Amino acid sequence: MIKTSVVILNWNGRVFLEKFLDKVIKYSLSDNCSIYVADNGSTDDSCAYVRQKHPQVSLLELGYNYGFARGYNEALKMVESEYYVLLNSDVEVSPGWLDPVISYMDSDPDTAVCQPKILSYADNSKFEYAGAAGGFIDKYGYPFCRGRVMNITEEDRGQYDDVKKIFWASGACMFIRSSAWKEYEGFDPFFFAHMEEIDLCWRLNNKGKKIMYIPTSVVYHIGGGTLSYDSPMKIFYNFRNNLFLLYKNLPGRKLHKIMFIRMCLDGIAAIRFLITLKLNAFSKVVKAHIHYYQHRKALRDKRKELQKDIIQYPGELILNKSLVFSFFIRKRRTYSQLMND
């Protein structure tokens, strides 16, 4: 069995394949590493491009847009290796990007997932929104990163150059043991896109597995390649999937209180959208909550299964305060300020 497989999930992304696939091949392909492009039913000529220009890349044609979550689930059924690297199509990799992460995971069998340092492709001096230097959540489920809090990204000055245990690793560039992926059944397809990696990492944390950030591996991410960060559909998935995430994974003693407060916070966000005449965004928040209630029965079944065999609650990795309050009221705009508040 080959050591590592880099798997790029593509949907109408020929422009990104043309821009970034050459470097993925140059800095990754070897006797120990295969490269796959898994196509999620693209309607552009992405598949023809890969076949014609990069025959050394294995093309997996899924034939349908399954979304990010199920798309990877379907693709990885066809891939055999010790490690999977889930890589967004809009990521530029750097020389030697695989080696430090694979070496670390080889040395620590309790580490199930890793992510590299993720910098902005547009400005290499700054962290990128989706992952930065490793992800965390606050007690109400709001995600943030070392190097990115809300919409504020920090300059990379080496302040996060330590190997660090994190709560979640970015799906933009996620290293995961194939054994862990299979045992914990990959991403939850309910999520379709956004926060499915946080859900998977939470499940792994509950089983005592480690999620690590390895800064000596560096990649550069455009971000928003499929949906821009202010897209109404992204607003919908972020609000809906955050409710999915909390309901599935919170321990029983915290569930009702946290869900109630989160509903109130979402209501405040919706009113803010309404007051500022962002009517499309307002409607997406309402739609997100409707979808959540429509899926409650199925989510309850998932929750029952997940709660059976929890080894530990990863409370030490969850910020025990409100990120929204700290950011907007106390003006804490960086990870360090949050931690030292």
C-alpha cells in the first residue's frame, strides 16, 4: 500500500487546476505519494483538462455534485494509502510540504489529523481565513483560529511557529490517517459543505485522538474558491451546520443551555442583517433554522450513537467564553488577546 495520497476534490474548478496542479505534482508526486483529482460532477471541462495535461494524476469521476462532505466520502472509497491529504483545488503547495507532517504522524500514532500553516495566497505575509495556524471553537460553537478571529487575519510574524494541539484542522488542507477516516466514517454528509471537518475533528477528540498543527509545512490558500466568504449560501451552511455540529457533539449536561443561547445569538445576527437591509442574508439564517428543525430526528439518532462511547470531552480545547462578546464588546481581535483576556 502506498504511503500518502493527495486527493483534490474538484467542482467546475479548471481555472484552479491550471493554476495549482503543476506544483502539487512537482512537490508531491513520488514512489510514496499518489495524486488524485476527484471530480464532483463538473460541467466545465475539468476532467478533459486533467486527462490531457496530467496523465500522471488519477482522475476519479464521481458523476454528481455530492458537495464537499459526501464528495470526499465517495472519492476516498476508491483510494488506498496509509495517509490521506485532503487538499482544496485553490491551494498552492510549497517544496517539502508533505515531509514534516508525515514524519510527525509516523512518530505519534495517537495523532489522527494534522494541518500545515495556511497563509493567504493573495498576501503571503498574512494567515488565511480558513484554517490559519489551527482551529478552535468557543463554548457556543463559533469557530476561530490562531491567526484568524472572526474576519480579522493576522500577519505571520512567527508567533504561531510552535507545534500545537488544536481542536480542528482545516478541510482546505487536512492530513488524516486512512484508518481513522474509515473507523469514524469520514465526513457527515448532512453537512454538504462547511464545518464538516470541525464535526469530524470533534468526534475524534471525543475518542482521545489528537489533532495537531505543524508549522514547518506551509501552503497558500486563495479561499472562497467554490463559495465566496460573503455568499448567502455560505451564510446558510455556516448557520445551519453550526447547529448540526453543536446538537450532535455537545455533552448532555451542556446541550440544552448552549443550544438555547446559540439560538438567541443567531436571532440577534438575523435582526442585525434585517436592520442593515441584508435581506438575503436574513432569509438564509431563517432557512438554516428551518432546516435544522427538519433534520432533528435524524440528528437525534446520530447523537445517540456518538454519545455512547465518548472517552473524553475536549473541554481544554474549547474557549470557555463567548467569542462574539470578546470580539465585538471587548475588542479582542487576535488569538493571543482572547487567551490572555
